[in-house]
Amino acid sequence: MDAEEAGYMIPDSGYPNLIAGFNFIHKNKRADMNYKDLEVWKIARELSIKIHKMTLTLPKFEMYEEGSQIRRSSKSIRSTIVEG
């Protein structure tokens, strides 16, 4: 049984002999799915906004070094979700 018989479509990559398992798209799933549709990304976004606002209330001596690091790390969670 080949990939198409199993219910998978192989995107046209321009290389007909190159078939990688991670390039299969199931026919029953939406091909236009966006990371912004993921519930976990929405929660991470809301949380990073709350964390950013919280860091703005830190004392001046902590706002620039520690605050910046906290803000960057909270935003990296969303980036990691998108990469996955």
C-alpha cells in the first residue's frame, strides 16, 4: 500500500523521487491550519502579555536586566510552539 492509498497526499515539491515522511499531509485534515488556531498558542500569548505587564512594575534596578530576560523568555514559549 502506498501513501495515497493510506489516505495521505504528497505535496508536489518539484522532486518526484523525493518523498519524506514528514511531508505527508493527511487528506482529512485542514491544509490551511495556522499556529494561531492552536489553543496552547493562545494561552501562551495571553500569559506572555501578562508577564510583560508584570515586569514593568519591577523596581528600577531589576527592570532592565532581570525584567528583560523574563520578557524574552516568556515570548520564546510562543516561538517554540510555532517552530513545533
